[in-house]
Amino acid sequence: MIFRNRALAFAGAGAAGILTAGLFAAPALADTSADLAIEATGTTIAVGAPGKTSTVSLLNKSKVDAKGILVGLDISKLDTSKVDINESGCNPREDGLILCGIEGDVLPAGADIDWGFPLTRKSGATGDAGQISAIILHEGSDPNESNNEVTVKVKVEGTGPDLTVVAGDVTKAVKVEGDKIKVVGDLRAGDTAQLIYSAFNQGDATATGLKISVKLPKGVTFAEAEEGCEYNSGKTSLVCTYRDADLIPVSQDKDGDDLIAGGRFYHLLTVGKDVKAGSLTGGQVTVEALGSQATTARAAGKSALPANAEPVATTEVDATDNTDAYAVVVTAKGGAGGGGEEPGLPLTGPQTGLIGGIGGAVLVAGAAMFVIARRRRVVLVTPGDEKPTA
């Protein structure tokens, strides 16, 4: 069946009924019960930005995989004369509803997976642009249906940096060999792991300096100390301050120069030997801009400012996407292995890779999904995996 027919099977109503009659009346099509949740962030666009990639997070809070995943975006109350959404990869919008499946049709137990959707600001548009509702369904029952739907307002307002952070779930063990970090299999108690996340600027002004705060789930500690970072006594949280890290807006990032719009960061972690298998939640990464400056004034770097000047304090255009949660997923010993080694990140210089030259691609259909995928494991939309029945 196509996604719309699956939605009808779930809700027993027309497309609009999925939202108005309630997602939560959907009958269980399988015996599996899974507690799913959905969140949405990053729906305020800076006045001087051409748009931004908002994030929908798909969460499985249960200990079992959820199958037959269906995600719906209700844009019937979005003012598309001001802001529109690109649904490439999903079923084309119909009656204000966009239906999407996910790759593999399964949301693993304990997963927290981010899904990027590009919003485009129409020329000259400002102010309130309506709202978007995001919903999630699966083929089983859900013991807590209150978090299966979220509604967010869409706005074009404010000017300044607009930082976004995307953190990936930690699922693999790694080892350091020379100047490389290699993935060696599924993560188990006592192993070393690697947290990877990225921060980038979707606003209309340069973020001058960057502050990053990381909190680890219970049972996990940082494996090493890094320069420029301060740790708590238990090595379960850190704050890193990079005063010379200037992030220009993504829309102004071009190939062939030294200016950057974002950075890819990592930290080595140690999972406690007594940690039980399962999804360790409570991990969190937060990014903040230390200051703000017009991009043209920062083109020459810090030296463009006089010795007696500092970047001014800044207010984020949209603080909802400054924090991202992640989980550390520990596999039981004796379970399925990781299938051999995989190449990892180079271990050279500061533990960050600068991202430059992505430019306006973040706002182009398909490219936005790719840009986010570079920063975090993302469940990609697969519109063609089902065909209409005869």
C-alpha cells in the first residue's frame, strides 16, 4: 500500500482524520507495544536568511524495535506565501498533509534520530507564518499516546546568529590506532566509544566564538581531557570555549575561502564495566554563540577588530535547536557482533573538523538531507519502497 493507504488503515479515516480525529485512536496492527515520541525544533528563520533546515526528531522510548513507521506533517495551517517546506523524498502533499516512511521501516529500541526538513522563506516575508504539526505512527500499540504529535509555530523574525546542533546516538565501540579512530563493533560495557556532533550557523550574522556544553548519560565518562574544555569532578560533563571559532551563515559559505559555517566535533567516551545493556538516555549537547558580528566585518577574521574591541553579546534567533539529545546504546555481551572494523575519523589536531563550502545547498531539495546526514546518522525518507496494490 502507499503511505496514504497505510495511514487510512491506521486511523480508519480520511487523511484529515489522521489529525483531527486523533492519531491515537489507531488500532494496533501488531502485538508489539512501543512508546514512540516526536519532537520538532528550528522553525524560526532569521529575517536576512533565505531559509533553514528544521529538525524533526523520532524517538523510540521503549526496549523493543518499532515497525511500520509512518510520519505525517500537517502543513494545512502553514502560510506558504511566506514560508514553504520541501517534502522531497516523501509523498507529495495532498490536502495539506505530507506522509513519509523511513528507511528500513523500523525505529530501533532507544533510538533518537533526527530528520531534516528545509524551510524556504519567500522573498520579503516576515512575521508569523502559521504552524506545522508532526505526527508519528507505527504498527503496534503505544502506551503513551500524548507525545505522538507536536505542533510548532513557524516565524520569520530577528537577526543574528542561529546555531543548530545535531548529535548522533552512540552505538559503536572504537579503538585508537596511530592517527585513526576505528569502529570495531557494537558497543558493550567497558568499551571505548565516540560521540560525534556538529554545530552550524543558519542565521544571517556571524557567530563570533563558540561555547559547547556536553552532558553524558549515567554510566558513561569522558575517556580523556581536551584542551580548552573544563570538566566536572566525575568527568560526566564538560564545557568547551572556542573564542576564535567564527561561524559565518550557511547561506554565505562558499568553496575556496577560509571562512566556515560549522564544525564537526567528537569526544572519546568510556562505558562503565557494570553498565547493563540497553539505551542510556540523558545525553545532551548544547551550543551557544559568544557574540555576533556582521559577516562583512568578520571576513578578515579576528584581526578585523581593533585591539580595544570585542564582539557584542548576542541573542539567538532561534534557541530551540541549540540543544540536541542523544543516547548511548549498549549491546549485551555475547550478542551479535559489529561485523568487523570500519574506518573512522583521523586523529589529528583539535578534535573537530571544520565544515566549509556547503553554501546554499542546505536549502536545496535533497541537499539539505545530505548536509544533515554528514553530521549525524539520519533516517532518510524512502518514498518508493511501497507500490499501490492492483
